[in-house]
Amino acid sequence: MPARSPTCTSPNDGLWQRVTGACRAAFALFALVTLSACEQNSFVPPPPPKVDVGVPAQRGITRFLEATGNTAPIKNVDLVARVQGFLQSINYQDGNFVKQGATLFTIEPETYKLKLEQAQAAEAGAQASLKQAEADFKRQSELVSRQVVSQATLDTSTSSRDNAQANLAQAQVNTRIAQVNYGYTTVTAPFDGVVSAHLISVGELVGASSPTQLATIVALDPIYVNFSVNEQDVLRIREEARRRGMTVNDLRQLPIEVGLQTEDGYPHKGKLDYAAPTINQSTGTLAVRGVLPNSDRALLPGSFVRIRVPLDQQQNALLVPDAALGSDQAGRYVLVVNKDNIVEQRKVQAGPLDGGLRVIESGLKPDDRVVVAGLLRAIPGQKVDPQMQKIESSPASAK
């Protein structure tokens, strides 16, 4: 049986095993150190978001009553034919501005001129008869005083004189009537204004059975502005008037500002002219009227206009940008940053716009830092990094 050959063992085998064991130990130590380092890391929160804040602007403001209304002519008259006849001429251009007394239409004047002359002739005859009757009355009076004629003769002379006086008075009235009718043959402008297009053509018969409308004349300078004030504002105005000791005449002199839909601001100035004595029960409003000069005819009757009336002055009012206000079911609010830079939601009562800023009636203090930009980053109860900004009026909207 052959002999088993002896197993040869290299001296390097033990060395390799020792090296491998050392590497394994080193790797285990490295993993332990790494794991220990990871366990020591902690979460670092991001810095608070930056938001723009500013203290409310403070300045004196004028409180206005704002409304909408319509313009109306201060005078608007239908020109009619008051005598019968054929329209002889039209003496103006449709739509022209005319002065008071200008001749606009002529209605067949010849017939009425002849009637006037006829009445004047009758008046002259009555004057002659009266002169003769008065002379006879004086003569009979002298004869009666000398007892030459009887009293009955004087009575007859007196009656003739009185009758002649009555005839003269009647003739004078007829003459005046003829003069009036003759004047009606010329239709003139009753005031300065713009005349509409004529409704009757030359040659047509007018005034046959009733007065015939020929055209319309409208006065444009000055011009009325009609609008309504709700009952709540009426009560507020009356309370303010009592506080300031204003009378009804003082209220009628309040200035009024008007602007068209296409105009910026309120360029047209006037004053209040009339307020209705009662509130309309069906609408709960008071009818009010203003009057404005309109020499350039910028305002036409029937135009829709914006109106505001200054009511009182307030010193040191607080104002913030309108974009800084939010709203929810509880009303309007602003976001403010407290001394710890924590955002708070503050309920406020908002007033009117003034110079591009919103007046804050209540709920805000002069030193409050109001968030004016970055509102989406400002969350109530969270900390922020406030960046101070100055709140100023917008020049474009401060008209």
C-alpha cells in the first residue's frame, strides 16, 4: 500500500490569517465610529422668513360722503307755437348755442300785424270819442250851473262820457292782446342754451288745435347733479352738523366734487343746492342736489357721475396700504409683528381710501408694525424676520 504524501504548510498562511483578522477589526472599528458620529447630528431649523413691515402712516384726512348720481339741466324748456299759422322760417342751426332773446322761429306774422293795426285804429277812435264826450260833459256842466239846461241833459252827457271811457279801456286791452299775439309769431330763446333739432319744417301749419312743439332748448351752464343719500349717512351728517353748530343753510353751502366715469379723481367742483325735506320710505334714501359751473360744457345732462362731499377733518389718522388688509368671516384684519417678531392677526375697522392708503378707524396703534409685503410668508403664531419699510401715499391715487 502506497504511503500518503505529507501535507505541505506554507509559513505565509498564518501571516495571511493574521492580516485578515486585523482588517476585519479595523473595519468594525470604523463602522462603530461612523455610527457614533451619525447619532450625534441634530436638525437645524431654517431661518425665519423675511417680511416687509411698516408703522402706519399718520396724517390729517378729510372724510367724504361718496355717492353716484346723474347730471340734469338747470333749465329745460319746450319751445311751442302759441298762435296758429304757417311756419315761415327757422332762424338757427340745429344744436347751436344761442343767447337769450335770439329769434329761433317765425310764424306767419303778417296776419297778426294787421290785427294789431286794426286794434290800434280802434283804440284811436275810442280816444277821439272820449275826448268829444269829455268836452260835451264840461259844456253841459257849465250850462247846468247857470240853469240854462236841465239836470237830465247833464246826466245824459255824463253817461256818454263814462261809456266813452269804457270803450277806450276795451280798445286798449284789445290792442295789448293783439300785440301779445303778434309777439308770439316770433319764437325767441328764453335763456342762454343749446337748441335741439327742429321738429317742424318750414311751411307746416302749427298751433291749429293746440300748442305745437317746435324744438327744445337746454341750459348747460350751470348744471345740476342729482343723487341720493341713505338714511344711515343722513343721520350721521345731521349729528355732525349739530356737533359743529351748522344750520340748514350751512349744509346747502357744502362743497361738492364730481367726476365722470372716464376721469381720474373729481375735477368738477360745485356746492350743494337742495335736500328733500323727507326720506323716501320705499328706498330709505334722501334726494339731494348739487349745482356746478359748466362753462366748458364738459358735463352733459343725463351723464352718470361719481360724487363726493367733504364732511369733516380728522387729525393724525392711521393709514396702511389697502393690500395689507385681509378679510374673513369675522371681518377685516391686518397682520402685525410683535416685539418678539411673532406674527399676530389684529381685527380692525377699515375706513375709506385716502391717497392710495386705507384709513384704519380702530384696532391699530401708531407703533404697530404692520406686514405690508410677504403676507403669504407671515403665519400667525410664527416668527419672522421683519424688514422695516416706510408707508407712503401713492402719488397717482392722491388726486
